[in-house]
Amino acid sequence: MSRIDRAIEIAADIQARRVPESAGSRVAAERTADRAGCYPAVAPIQVESEWLVALHQPNGVVAEEYKKLMTQILQTMSEGACRNSLLITSSVTGEGKSLTAANLALSLARQLDHSVLLIDADLRRPHLHEVFAIGQSPGLVECLAGEADLAEAMVHTGLGKLAILPAGTSSTNPQELISSHQMRAFVEDVKQRYRDRYVVFDSPPVLPFADATILGPLVDGVLYVVREKVANIVEVREGLEQLRGSYVLGTVYNCAASLKRPGYGSYGY
């Protein structure tokens, strides 16, 4: 059985629970210099987004699924196959890749007190700044253009040791930025500068755009999100095929048929 067939088989067998996707309130967070790699004491940002179950329902069924995912990823990292950088993508839009990136990063930062940098590398449809109710810029675009340092652009959330780098100002040519020498140097810099920190990238989906196939080989591992009734088996197979140059850790099967359990409601992850 090929790696692609195995990944699809795993995705089809996983039962998960669904989270409604809604935007968070827009409350600005303090941007603080991080040149020494340390985390300043800041008040936690106020986030109301129902997306962030790892924050609002840390003991719920959905949050537990993220903890399981986190544990599996940490096990892989401890074995040396994937060191400290991870890219989250999917076949098409609307599969919950940003949801997965946000909750996984939160779980790492709050449950295990790890230092985590969450980067919105989806320059076509950035969403993380809305989820966490922070400003969109300065961000990744400004860092690549040399208009801002990473230390100036990242937002310390006060939610454990989680920092976020938003996408930044809208770009007229996102793929040119993603494929640039500056982007390659940036990825290498954050991986090496913060070796004790986990770096999570949220990228565009694979099939509409080439961004994820460009970024995939630059990071240590790729997590592939598959949403039930959104991407079909042909699209999943094609997306994974395009990521052959990357190290695909596995798949997350999202929005599976609801599993009703007492006390947990009826939505699925």
C-alpha cells in the first residue's frame, strides 16, 4: 500500500467532532519585542471565537481530540522525524485547516506550556487575525519586505506561550512572495532562531494554489486536513500527490458524522 493510499485510509477511519466556524471579536493585543526569545508578561487577549475550543472548552470532547493529535505530533518530533516546524494545509478551501492550526497551537502552548509561534502563511485568504481578534498587520508580508522585524510583528497573546504572526497587508502577488528567497530565508531563520519553540504555519489549500507545495519542503512536516463531504477522494489523492516533496505526517479527518454523547452536544470535529 502506498503512502497516499495509507493516508487516505487513515483519514477515512478517524472519527472526530465538528466546531462551528465563527470570527472572533476584534480586540487589539499588545505587540512586544522578542529579540531574546523570551515571553513577556502580558494580559491574555480577549477571544470570543467558538473556533478556539482548546481555549473555551479545554476539557470537552473536541479539545481532547486536539490533545490526542498534539500527543501524536510530539511523539513524531521526539523521534527526530519532525523537529520543530509544521505546516497545516488541505485539498480545497473550507476544510478547517485554520481551525486545526489555531487549536493545535493553543494546545501546545497551554496544555504543555510549550513556546509556540503560529504563522498565518495564507496570504490569499488570511483568517487567523480574525480568529484571535488581533490586527492583520504588520505581519508576514512586512517581514518579507523588510519593513518590520519578526520581533516587532509577532503578537504575544498571553494564552500560555503562544505568539502569532498575522499575514500582514494584502499582497497583489502572494505566490511570488511565498516562492521568494526572502521566504525561504525567513522559514529557515524561525526554525533555527527558535529551536526550542514549535512553529506552526497555516497555508493555503493545495489544489487551487501552489503555495503549500512550495512551503512544504521547507518545514519539517505537513499535516493534511480532510473535511467530510467537502473534498472527495480524487481531490485528496491529488493533493497528497502534489505534496510528494514534503514529509506528510498524516491526515486529520474533520467534521465527521456527529457522535452524540451525554453532556457534549451533537456537533462533530
